[in-house]
Amino acid sequence: MPRILLAEDDNDMRRFLAKALENAGHDVVSFDNGRSAYERLREEPFSLLLTDIVMPEMDGIELARRATELDPDLKVMFITGFAAVALNPESDAPKDAKVLSKPFHLKDLVQEVERMLAA
């Protein structure tokens, strides 16, 4: 089963997203900051990194950059209210990362996650 690492600093949003993905049959491990998520990525493999961009300690772009250095096959999806930040070519975000702008419907998130995992 593909494993998803979720990094989202908003507690309610993190629980909401994790529950929706788990209800769709995914194995989700979640963290409230990029640094903790990165430490977990160093310990075990994941199929998809689902991360907010704006977070304390390590932002989502830095997390994604470091994570894909560890595992070049890791798929990355950003969830953010600041899509322009991720799409900025100078941001160092992984080039094939998907960006889902807040607000979004949970079914759209689940569909995008499943599409990425199937690719």
C-alpha cells in the first residue's frame, strides 16, 4: 500500500486531510512541521509527500527539495493558499510537483492523490 507523508501545521486541517485520505484507503503519517516530517522521511520510504508550503521550522518547498534529494522517485503535492509561491521557477520546488490551492474539496484532493500515486 502506498504511504503518504502529510506535513501541515494547522492541526484541524491536518486531522481533516489525514482522515479523508485514510477513509479513501491510504496509509497516512502526519506531522505539524517540515523538520519533523523530514526526519521521518530519512527513516523510512514514502510514496507521496503531501505538504503545506507555509510552515514553521522548515517550509514545504525546502522539505520537498530535501525529500526528493533523499528519494528522487518521491511524488510531491503542495497544498497551499499561496500557489504563486510554489509556481515561482526560482522557488527550488521539485519541477513535477502538483499544487492544489486552498480552498479545495476533499474529493478533489483524494482524486489528485490517487492520480499521482497511479502515475
